[in-house]
Amino acid sequence: MRKCFFAFFMLLISLQTMAQVDQKASVAFIERVIPGRSGSFIIEAIPPDNGKDAFEVDRRDDKIVLRGNNGLSVASALNYYLKTYGLCDIGWNGTNLNLPASLPPVTARVHKVTPYQYRYYLNYCTFNYTMAWWDWERWQKEIDWMALNGINLPLAITGEEAVWQNVYKSMGFSNKQLDDFFCGPAYFSWFWMGNIDAWGGPLPQHWMDSHKDLQKKILARERSFGMKPVLSSFTGHVPPSFKDKFPNAKVKRTNWDAGFPDVFILDPDDPLFETIGKKYIEAQTKEFGTDHFYSADTFNENVPPTNDSTYLDGMSKKVFNSMAAADPEAIWVMQGWMFHYNNKFWQPQQIKALLNAVPNEQMIVLDLYSDAHPVWNRTEAYYGKPWIWSMLQNFGGNISLFGRMRHVAADPAIALHDPESKNMRGIGITPEGIEQNPALFALMLENVWTDTPIDVDKWLINYAQRRYGQTNTQVNQAWHILLNTVYSGGLTEGGQESIIVARPTLKKSIDRVLTRLDYNPAELLRAWGLFINAADSLQKSDGFEYDVVDVSRQVLANYAGPLQQKMALAYQQKDKVAFNRYSKAFLELMTDMDALLSTRKDFLLGKWISEARANGITDKEKNLYELNARNLITLWGDKESGLREYANRQWAGLINGFYRPRWELFIGQLNNSLAKGTAFDNDAFIKQVKDWEWQWVNKHDNAYPATTKGNALATAKTLYDKYHNTIQQIYQQ
């Protein structure tokens, strides 16, 4: 009897240890999500289910019971209840929380278990293409969204530069030397990954101090849910002056090949490598604590100096040892992007050498691009390393309607049950930018609590009902079209972009602005009509309003291509009348798109700029941040940048203020060429437009409002009436 009692007592202690729910934090979370309604919920703890996170939704009297083994599971229980019983939807671009005064009852206890140990979130690039200017209020909303969707392994690299300042100053580097190292705040991702130095700087001290404090808030909130934030580590990137201070150090130059100067990488064989890595982890832990997960990408879009397996094995050991020296429990989280991006270099022998140098349980590989270009299925599932199936979806934070929905709905579960996937431990979303294509991200996160493929056709009907607050046959038809057009994307680098964002040309596409569509644009035109016809019934839905504007934008962006080609043909045929007609129509289309996008906060250049300036406390700082904000989404670098338009956006203000004036300049010179009967001097135009672009990037003219203007649905209807028949005729031809 005594033994049985002791065993039972120990089991209780064990259950209490495993099930950790902070009641106060969970109540505060519910109040943030549905203000004033926390009193309708009871929060209880349950143990994990076979070591995996689990939640339950139940009923007691007139209260809803949310149970979980941690705060994250309780948050997921709330999300399940809101979606399933409340028919609600919480997202970036429109939220429906139209709950009745008396909450809908739970008819039977629901028990859910995730099949995935890890649910990873974010990409280095997301921290700049979307999150560069976020304050605590915006971060708080995102962390709540992460919790609702079951994310437990978020990348958390805000404030890293303050730790590096601490480390390098302790090694004797001056502020001036570090000014030549730290980049501007819109470019941290590529600084962190060892691609660039100093561009967009010098970085103000206030930024470092304020974002160190911001990171502490981010980490405290993430950990309060039971998340395990992934922090940064040393990958060898050192200041340009490092060789001067340590002349015997093995420092090599490397170049990202994107038009930026060389950066300096400390060879892992150098004794200082482990010393600096240990110093960094210790300094970071002192400031931010640790959950023992560290991100490190030693050759992001850079090729190692040799493909020798011995070198790669030794290099990998050194990188890991630099973490483990300070934290013996360190787990290296590696982005597997390089195995796709530089796949000619990273052959099986090289990948094995890199991965096998680290103990299996102390490394996790992110299969960063599983939705289009998986690597796990050609590396024997990373040769036994734990790995995570990930959806990348977009590049540069471009906002095109795009995704591979049927793959996202089925492939994670298929991989999970595939014997060849071996040590697959989780799923993740790793986009370069967020706050767009909300349906695709919602679908991907539906995988968190299921191990079977999702019926995406049925899911979309339910999603539309939750998002818009009611069922509508026309929008169901429209979503079916979207599924089979924009959301059946090919193997391109994200969605196709519009010719309007390209530096003006008579070609169909240019550089990074690829305009070839993977679907029939006439079908998308039909979906637009269905959305417009449903507008009166769904006009109170914020999510519907966003979707109408987004679909309208995409249809018009697609139409710009054939219209530009008509303009080009007229010029080549020296048809002045036709050229005048089509060029005017092309410029007018951009004006109309700008007016449409002005109606939604999601598409405002002014919001991006004002949020950037809000981070500064002096005019000098504000102007520096605005320069960073303008530069990133246009030229990316200097006047000769090879990355221009990589991070393009179809935003109000950017269309009328940047893209349209470029096209006006181009069209004006083409008109002069036609009028004088002389050849168009493209070289002279390129020189002129480069100067104009650089002047725009450096302006601080307060020209772009941060607030919306006009009625979204009324504007979309007007543009539909204006353009539908014309576009239809174009596609019929």
C-alpha cells in the first residue's frame, strides 16, 4: 500500500512538472485576444500526450474549459474553439471575432495531440522584409498569433547587435571600428548571415539599446507560453579591422556576389574562433537567457573555400564547439538553404561531412524550401539528423497572390509517414516576408494538430465562412478558382510580379521581375467578378475587404503586362496614335491601382516609412531609418545594385511615387524619339533613371500618408466596371 501511495504521489509530481500552465499569463492572453471575455473560460493543466503537446476543449456549466500541457497548448485550444464553435478567424489581414454575448457551447470534449515535436517560425529575412520597424505592440500581437497557431520554436534574433557590440568592445574594438561593421536596421539579416558590412549605417546607439530591451520583452512573452526561442551564435563574421587588431588571425575575404564589398570571415581553424563564439554565447545568455537552441549558417549564399570533406568536417566541429563551450546543451539549428541554393557544391559527400561532425541530437536542419524544392528526399533525410519540413513561399516579401496549396495541405503529413523521412521532427513556415497571402499561411498551420493530409477544397469553404462571418456561394466559387490558379503555383522563386514594378523597358520582363504567369489570368478575372458580386452581402467583413482589394490588385497587375506589350508594339511599329493611347492607359492603370491600394492599411508605403521614422529619437536617426526603408524595397543597394526590385511591393505611394514617375520618364523619351524620328537612347535613359532613383531613395519629403483614403469596396467596384470588359477582350484575343 505504501509503495502504491508513493508511486501515485510521484506520478502526481511528474504530471504537475510536465504540465506547466501560467494561469495569470493565460488569462491575460485571452483578454488580449477577445477583450472582456476571459471570465467565460476555465483554464486547466493536462500532461503531454506521449511527450507531445496536447490540448482539450470542454464545457463545465456555462463555461468553456481550455486545457493544455503549457500556455501554448491552452492558446491553441482557444484558437480551436474560436474557429470551430465561434466560426472566427484571427489573421494579419483582417480578423473576424464576431462572437455572441453567450458563447457557443462545446457539445463534447475534444482532445488534440500534435504529431510534431517542433513547429518552427521565421526566416532571417522576415526580420527585415516585414519586421524591421516593429514596436512592442506589434510584436505582442505576433507572439499571440504564434501561440494561437501552436508555434513553439520561433527564431528570435532582435537586439543581437547590442550583444556583438559588448563582445567586440571587450576585445578592444572602438566605436569607429564598429561603425564600419554594423549595418543599418533594414539590413541586419544579411549582416547576421555574414553577407554585408556597414551598408545603411552607421547604426545609432539608441537603436542598439532600445532593441536589446525589445528583445527581452519578446523572449519573456514567448517563454511564458512555453516556446523555445532560437537565438544566434557566431559564424565567423568579424569587423573589417579585425586583421589590424589580430594580424596573425586566419581571416579571409569573401564576397556575396551582390554588388557589395568583401566581408571578413575568421577561419574556424583559428583558435580565436572558439574564443569569440564562447564569448558571444556567454554575453547573450547574460542578457537574454537561453533555451539552448542556436542558429548558425556559416556559408549563406557563399561557397566554402574547398570541398574537401576533412575541412568541412573540422569547420562544422569548430562552429558547434564555439556554442557548446559556453552551453554544453547547445542545439545547432541550421537553415538548409545552402544545400538548395548552391546545390552544385553541396553534394552528398560534402553535406555528410558538414552534418556528421555534430551529434545527431544536437543539431536540427531546417528543410527551408520543402514546399517547392525539398532537399530531405535527396540527402537520405539529412543522414539521420532531426529535420523540419518548411514552407518558404515568397522571396523579398513580394505580395503577389501565390502559393502551392495542395502541396502545403498534403506534403507534411505524407513526409511524416514516409519511412524515408527518418528523423523528421517538425514543420515550419520560413517565409522571407509575411502579412500577405493569409489563407496560405492559415492552411499551412492547420497541419500543426493533424497527421493526415488536409482536404483543401473543403477547408477553403470553412475558411471563407470563418473569415467573412457567413457562407457565400459566390466566394466559395471564387476561392475554388484561386486554389486552381494563383494557389497552384509552379516552382518559381515566389509569385510572378507585374511589369509595372520593373525599371521601364519594352521587354516582357527584366532581371528579378518575372512576369510569366503559371495560370490562366482570365480565370482570375472570373474570380474577381464573383468577389465583386458578393461585396454587398459581405461588406462588413474586414477580411473580405482585404481579399477584394488583393484580388483586384492582382488582376490589374496582370493586365499591366499585355497593356505594356501593346505599347511596346506600337512604338516598334512607329504608330504614334496607338503608342499615345496605350501609354496613357498604362499610366492611368497605375494611378487607379494606387487609389485602390490607398484604401487598406496593408498596402501603404506611408505606413512603412512612418513606422521606420518612429524608431528614431533625432531627425538624423529618423532620416537614416527612412533611407533604409526606402532603399530596401526599391534599389536594395546603391545606384548600381544588382538586387534592385528584389523586394518590390505593389503599395500605394510606391506605385504613384516611384514606379509611375519612372515609366513617365521612359514614355516621355520614347515619345520624343517617335516625334523626331530618332533612335531611343536606352543607355542615356538608364543613366538618367538611376540618378532619379537614387534621389528618391534619399528623400525625406513626408509625401506618403500613413492613413487610408477612400472606400475599399466602392473603389474595387468602380475599377471592376472600368476594366473588366477591356481585360476580358484582351484575354480572348
